[in-house]
Amino acid sequence: MKLLLAVFFALLFMGCKKTEQAQNKTLTTISCDSLISYNNRVKAIFVSNCTASSCHDGVDLPSLSEYNGARDASQQIRTAVANRVMPKNSTLSDLDRAAILCWIDSGAKSN
């Protein structure tokens, strides 16, 4: 019985690790496009996922529909997106997550 439980937990642990590695691999295999900027890619992601829900509309939290607010909050955004904490009550596709992270890691360009 103890052996059976040990095998069960070992398989469970290995399964979780593989899932986590697969998620991280998906994100890291997407190449960072140096042309990603706030205006040409990231703003649309923020508007459809972050401001439409009235979360980041500039009332209680910084507005992400404006470049300056998004740029000023970029490090907090990076942490939240990388850890899959944001957006609340929703999920971003791996491509959208990668675009946001690439945008921030490339200097959070506006054009």
C-alpha cells in the first residue's frame, strides 16, 4: 500500500512538472519580434482584456489604454502576466502573453 501511494505521488509530481515545463517551453519558443510596440500590438491586447472589464480604466488602477499609464506600470504588468495572475477572470493566449513580455523586455516602445 505504501509503495502504491509512493508511486501515485511520484507520477502526480512528474505530471505537474511536465505541464509546467510545457507551458514555459511554449512561451520561450515564441521569438520576440523587435517590431512589437504598444501602438501596433500591445494596446489592442490591453483594451480587449484589461480596460474593457473596467479594471484598468484609470479610475482605481492605471489606464492601460493610454501609453504613459501602461509604460509606467510595465514592471508590475510584466510580473502579473508572467505569473498568469492577470487578467483576472480571463486568460491571455500564449501569443498575447509573449507579445506583452517582449514589448516590456524590449524597452516598452510606443510606436
